[in-house]
Amino acid sequence: VQRLTNETMITLILIILFSCRIYYNPSSLFEKFEECNNRIRQKHELELVQHANTDKKIKELLSIYLNKYQGNRVWIIQYHEGADNYTCGSMRYELCDKKTISVKYLYNNFYLCWLELPYYLHIHNSFIGSIKELEQIDTTLYNLLCRNNTKYIICKLIRDYNNVPIGIFGISYLYTLPGKSLEADLQQDYVELQKLMLE
């Protein structure tokens, strides 16, 4: 009797398992999973296209600014979180005239705490002047800019719509600043650049 009961139990279990296989078809779960993956993939592809379009627009703007401000180099340092959760900066965009060598590789994933200029800009929003004047604010950046033969810089802090700093827009001059007043134009161009940075 005991043996029969065990065989009956095994048979019942097999019948139940077989019934579950017949009545429960997991293919709908796989279809939902595939649909979810497709949506994520499409969203990612759209974001890549949007980033590429934004990058293109920013580079076009920088080309206009290089001529407008008669600089030798225009650049944007973008703030981001580093691998160890400290705020870092990287020169994400740089455009140079024909006689100026690129330096963006020198400004990649550096800690903001190494420099004083970001903190100065946080209070004053912009800096226009010689690197000799900059030396009073930031000796580390002064020494770096001396190596790049930079004589003057224009910097403007970029903030998001919540007033949080997200980067620095800058123009470097190897010889002299243009004679015209730059502050009003810089503010207007900053607003246009900010919109693109936040797209």
C-alpha cells in the first residue's frame, strides 16, 4: 500500500506539472521582456541622436564665437561626477584657430578642487583679464596657462535652470584681448549656449 501511495503521488505530481506546462505558456512573458528591451534600445538610440545633434549645434556656435570674440581658442569645461564621487571637469569642447595647438587632453577628468577659478566663478560668474590677474586667484591654472602660451582669458560660469554650476565657457587669447567691450555680448551668447547645454 505504501509503494502504491508513493507511485500515486509521483504520478499526481507529474500530472500537475504537465498541466501547468499546458495551461501556463510563458511565451507572453518573453514577448513583454522583448518589448521592454526594444523600448529601452529605441530610447537609447534617440538619446544618442539628440546628443549628436546638440554637439553639432554647440560646435557651430563655438565656431561663430571664435570669430566674434577674435580668440585663439574657445572651449567648454563640463562638470561631472568622477569615479570616486568627487566633482571633476573635462574640456568636452574645444575649437582652435589655425595657429593654435589643441590642449583639451590636458584638461580631462581633473578634480575641481585642484583649481580656484571654479569657486571664483561661482561667486562672480565671469572673469575677463590677463593671466597675471588670474594668478592672484588661481596660481595652479596660471602655471598651466603659461605653458599653453595663453596671455588673456574670458570665462563665464554655465549654470542649469536651478542655478547649479554645470561648466565653464571660455575663450583664450595668445596675444591680446580685442579692444571692444565684451561683457554684454558674452551674456547674450551665454544664454544661447546654456539652452543647448541643457537640451
